[in-house]
Amino acid sequence: MKQTKKKFAYFVPFDTTGIQAFLEKQAREGWMLEKAGGAIWQFRRIEPKNIHFSVVFFPNASGFDPAPSEAQQSFFDFCEHTGWKLASSDGKRQIFYNEAEDPTPIETDAALEVDTIHKAAKKDYLPSCLAFLAILLMEFLSEFRFMCTDPIAVLSNNFSLFAGIDTLLTLLMLGIELGSYYLWYHRARAAAELGTFKAPPSSLARRMTVFCLIFSLIGFGAAQFFGSKGVSSNAALTALITLAGVGLIAALVIGASKWMKRKQFSAKRNRAVTIALAVVCSWLLVIGVVTAIVRYDCFAASEKTPAETYEYKGHTIEVYHDKLPLTVEELMDPGYDAYSYEAYDVQESVLLKYEEASQAPRMDALKEPQLFYSVTTVKTPLVYDLCKEAALRDVSTLTGHPRPNDEGDLLDQFVPTDPGPWKAKEAYQRVFDGEKKTWFVLCYDGRIVRIIFEGDDWTLNDEQMALVGEKLGK
Amino acid sequence: MAREKFKTLTEQMFYTLLCLREPCYGMDILDRVPAMTNKRVNIGSGTLYTLLEQFLDGEMIREVGVEGRKRSYVLTEKGKEMLKTECERMTAQLADYHKIFEQENEQ
């Protein structure tokens, strides 16, 4: 029969009530706490019985201490005197047990208990949570900015999409956790004035964070597995190596700290070396990942072999012969046949599919008719308007930011045009400085097409417009 | 509004200081207070540990002996004064109580 077991249980450090109830239940089931952990708790088998547990804090203790200080030992002596034996000590958190039927609690003054918890929280828990909150906020703001400028790029990429959801949920949950802590602290102080102890908030928000992270990872994995595209294999590999690197750094840093504890390094030295090691390793990982991204062009389009190449003014120009859904030849007779037909990498997520293609002449024949277009297939109507607005705003990506004139009107913008010939629901044409350009945004059911007709000889007739609608709008 | 530190004493503070009228090991206070109060007042070990730290910081008690990890303490003049002030406050409260109820009984 198994004499020891490890159990996964995730608590915020100050969730005294939750931890006590968990340990008392384990004891009733015949398992006595041997070692408390962040998430993995070790137990040894005992006769099932009712044992009282008490989770208290010793604010001056540290997870880096090689052994309990004399003051801490003296505290243990006090507790043992009233029947409370130490079950496990990790940093500031001390867990005691008492087999007496109705023992005097370790903490009998509500105000002092609240102050002690807060004093301990201020040393470790709150600074680390606030630092994490600041990092998450910066990350969220950067993702939000990217989302505002180019929502199609974000929404059509599972990686960006789930990373964004992760950041938002983690931020939300951390906010709830910190908010409920401060709310508890103020209410508990008020309750202590009346002599009652208000238990700290439960670990629900923290558990929800872990759940959300796991959910997002599974969601991302499932979306990739079921055929959505969005990240090149190099990028996925880089992400995996980064995750593994983070795990390795965590293991290395924790292992080094434990080794220093065993070797009786002082808490001060242990903390300094551990922090230095974490910072150096993290920098090395960042440098390694950035180098890999740059060297192997991880987030660029996947590598394609051109059908042919040619030299133009010292540059090697690639020519492709991809099959495109719409070609210049289907719309008109260009009288030119040295085109490069290129279909770019498809970006696809659970919300969007984004395809882009171009039919370009050689660099020495830029006056020949040419075609560029993108098709955004919107899988959920919720994001349709967002994508449409982004497509209409997207003049900036090719011409620089739209500039308002003296009257405040934009010189360069898409204006509504007749959608009938395009067989679209809505159609918009680019007007630059009062001059109509052959650039269009066409809105179909569940599809947004941006199409650019470049070069000379583009006087579009109804038949050509209808063909665009038929080929790209369905 | 939070209680101003040591302006008034809780029962546990009061009895802890009372035990330290003469030198006493901190740990022994855990037994003395219930004995003194017929188990009406119990002090938790964590609470006592924190109280002793705070009384030392507030110079209401001082350390007078060390035996291994056991330390003994005794009241300082400041501590005695604090205890006396608290006692006078409670006596005045008691006197007010009797005055009110005796008047009621006389009527």
C-alpha cells in the first residue's frame, strides 16, 4: 500500500481557511501533511483522524533562509507549548497541527492576526503581484495597440489571438485577486475592531487564472491541430523552445536556491545570487530567441521556392507561378506574359481566414496591368464590422498615414461607391487628393475583399467587376 | 477607525502585562493567564509572541534573562504606568456602572 502521496492543490499564500480545510480533510482520509508546496503537497499515510491545522505567518522568515532563525525557533517553541506542532514551514507561511479536541488557536487576537498577515503579504506576495500586474499591463497595452492598428493580423492568427486572450484573462484575474485582497484587508481591519476575524479571500481567482491559461493553451493547440493556420513551423518551434527555456530557467533558479540553502548560504546571499541568476538566464533566453527569430526568419512567411529568379539593379527578384483565384488574364488581355503569380501564406484562426495574392509584372515593366488583393473570410459576424473598418482604414499601410487637409477632411480615404456592379453589399473606392484610384474595398456576406488594380489600362467595366465578385466574393 | 496602539489595552494585553509584574518566561504566560482568569482568557501562542515583540518595541517590557531559547521579561516603568492607567480607566468605568444602577435601585 502506498505510504506517501503527492497532491496538486493551488492556493494563494494567505488563504488560511482554504488550506486548513484542505489539510483537515486529508487527515480525516488518512493523509498527514509532510511538506507544503506552491502547488504540489506531499503527504504520508496515517490512521484517519480529526486533526486541527493552523496556517500562520512569520513575517521575518524568508524562503531563502538556510534554516529557521532563532526567533522563528522560539516562535515554534511557543506554539508547541500549546500543543501546536510544526507540520511544514515554507518561507513566511508556517503550518501547525494539533491533535487536541478543542485547542486554543495560535492567533487569538483578530487585529494582530490581520496585521501579521498583511505584514507578511507586504514583503513577498504584494510586491510580486504588483510587479506581475505592471508587466501584464504593459503587455496588454502593446497587444491592444496592435489590435487597434491591425485587427485582421491579430484575429487571423491563433497565436496572437490566444496570447491576447491569455493576457487579458490573466490581467483580469490578477486584478480580481489583488482587489479582493485589499478589500479583505480593509474589511478585516474594521471587523477586528469589533473583535471578529474575517477570513482572507479564497484562492478562487488564482485557480481561475490557472484554468484560463490551461484553457487557452488547449484552445490554441486544438485550433492548430484542427487545421487552422497562422504560425509557421519555425515560429511554433521557437515558441516551444521559449516555453521549454522558461521551464528550464525556473528549474535552474529554484534548484540553485535550494542547493544554496542546503549549503547554508545566508538568506541575503542566496537571494542576491538567485535574482542575479534569474535575470542573467532570462536575458540569455531573450537574446537567444531574438537571434533565432532574426537568423531563421521565424515569423516571416514560410519559405517558398521561386519558379525562377532574375536580376534587377543588383537585386535578385523572385518569380512565382502559384495558382491564383483571380488573374489579370481573366479580366482582360494584358498583352504581357512575364508575370509573377504569388499567393502569400494563408493566415487562419478560429475567427478569420486571411488570404493575400499578387500578380506583378517584372520590375522593368511596371506599367503593365497588375493586381493585388486580399480576401478576409469572417467566420463570426461579431468581428465583421471591426475587420471592415480596418480594411477601410488600411490606406495607411501603403501610402503613409492619411493626412487631413485644412478643412479637416482626409485627403486619402475610401469613399462609398455603387456596390451593384461588384455584386457586393457595400463597395468603397479610394480617393486620393480628390482623384479616384482603382483601389476598392468590397463587402460580401462573411467576406471582405480589398483589391488594387495597378498599372495602365484599367478602365473597369461592369463585366469585370461582376467577375471579381464572382471569383473573390463567394 | 483603527485602535490607536496601546492607548487602551485588550484583555490579552492587560493580562500579559500583569503577568510580567515580576520576571517571567514568555512561554509561561501561556499557562498563567488561563490560570489567573479561571480559563476565561486564553492567549494564543502566535498572539503572545507578537504582543511580546510589540511590548518590547514600545519599551513597556524589557528582557531580563535568557535560558537557551527561553527569554524572560519584566515590566518597565512605562509598562507599569500603562497598566495603571488602564486599571484606572476600568475602575472609573466600574464606578460609573455602580453609580447608575445604585441610583436606579434607590429610586
